[in-house]
Amino acid sequence: MWKQFIELFRQVLTLTEDTKQNRAEIKELRKQIDDLAATVQQLAYEIHRVGEREMHEREKFMLRVENQLLKAKRQLPSASDE
């Protein structure tokens, strides 16, 4: 009988220690998940920002090309001049 009681007491102590360790690990994992979520959010923001910058750069490039074409057209002699 005492043997069973002692064994049960050991199991309770072991389970208590395991529970404490699991709580600490869960707390650490939650912190890591929060950090990871913040990193993913920052990365999404940066990707969006880069995409917008690329779009603006393409627009500026197209405007420059259009500008050069218009300048080139003005410099060409007209067909009636020949």
C-alpha cells in the first residue's frame, strides 16, 4: 500500500515538473510565433512597397520613352519637305 502511495506521489511530482516545463516551452513557442508573425508582416509590407516602387519606376520609364519618341518625331523632316 505504501509502495503504491509513494509511486503515485512520484508520478504526481513528475507530472508537475513536466507541466511546468511544458508551460515554459509553450510560452517560448508563443513568443517565437509572435516574432515570426511580426517578421512576416514586415516582409509583406516591404514586398508591397517594392511592388509599388517598381510600378512607379515602370511608369517613369514609359514616360521617358514616350518623351523621347515625341522629341524624335519633331526632329524628323516631314515627308512634304522632300
